[in-house]
Amino acid sequence: MPVEKLSVEWWDDRWGAGQTSWKTTEDAAWPFDANLKAVGYAGEASGAGLRAFVPLCGDSAVVPVLLQRGFEVTGVEGSPKACAAMRKRLASIAGDKAAALSEKLTLVCGDFFHEARQLPAASFDLIYDRASFVAVSPDRRREYAEIMTRLRKPSTRMYFEGVWRNKKFAGSDDPAAHVQLGPPHHTEPDHVRALYEPMGWQFDLILGIDQDTMSPDAPFGPWKSTLHVPSKSVDATA
């Protein structure tokens, strides 16, 4: 029986086959400093005493970066192979730091939508979303945003990275075909703003992308934003 696209089994098969193209640009050279500074967490000890959530974390290099900055980190990941890769990444850290950092990581392996709903509400000071929102099925984006909203505190900040896909690879002029490309799925800043702002978030674009000027041979390119709860916002989870 064919494996359902975007199911846990589908993702685990991708990891097992090494089909993890979304990871190719995220390594030690990724601009973590700039991304974290954009959400107010610059400096080596900026996360001391705080909690961070990394949805669909895979074996992202941002997890040890957050741990080293003092955050307690929770990651939810569907693929067992990805969870094993994360544990291997942490174990590879030199010296006696690996064990100490691992103690500050809660790694939950299972269906994202089920497991994330089990986390306590208002738990996190930072949400770091790279290649997570764009990985879920477009028809579950509202459900995803509702989970992020439930997990936030009044002071929570979110780093959000979207993907703008090149329309020439859609093979159709139908906008629906364009959105369904992926994962990662096409995501426009205005769509994310329209989804999150009614839930009480403020959306700020920090790096845009113009599809008309992007390389014609590039299948997609990233754009970056931050989200936070304005001081006068009514908590949408109340």
C-alpha cells in the first residue's frame, strides 16, 4: 500500500533515503545570530532561564545553538530517524557539554499535531519556526497556527521563515497547484499575516523575496519574519 504523503511514515522514508534537501543550507554557517537577534535574543546567555520550542525540529543545528545560549528546548518531530539524528548531533559535541545540553532538551517523537497538543499551554518564550509551517499540508495551516498560539506566553516571540516557490515549477497556471508544490510549500507573507494577526500576533517582515527577480532556475527561496504579541493584544487563547 502506498505511503500517504506527509504522513509520519512518508517523512521517515525521506529521512531514510537522505531526501532532506531542506537541510542543505542550514549548517554552522546559517545566520543563527542574526535570526535570534531579530527576535530579541542576542548574546551567548540570552536564553538563560527561558524555554524555546522548535516545531518539526529534525536534527536542526539551531537546537544545540539554543541550548548553548541557555534555553531549555522542546522539539517535536515525527520521523524516528530524524530524532535519532538529533541525538547523534548532540552526542557529537566536543568535551563534556553534550550530556549537559542533552539534559536541557525535551525531544518528543510522534505525530506533530497530536504531540504538540499535549504540551502545556503558555509554555514557551521563543518559537523558532524554520521549515516547519512550510512542511505541513496547506490545509492544516490554521490548525498549526492555533497550536502555536496556544503555546505562547504574552511575551513570546516567534522567528518564522517562509518559502516562496518559483511558479514555473508548478506545471500549471492554477494557483492551487502552486500552493501544493512541496514540501516545502509555497508561503506568502500576506497569507501568514492574515492567518496569525487575528489570533493576536503582530507580524513583521524582516527579509522579503521578489519572485519576479529571483533566479529563474531556483525552485524556491526563503523570506523571514518575526511575530510577537503586542502589549495591548487580547490573548486569543483566553
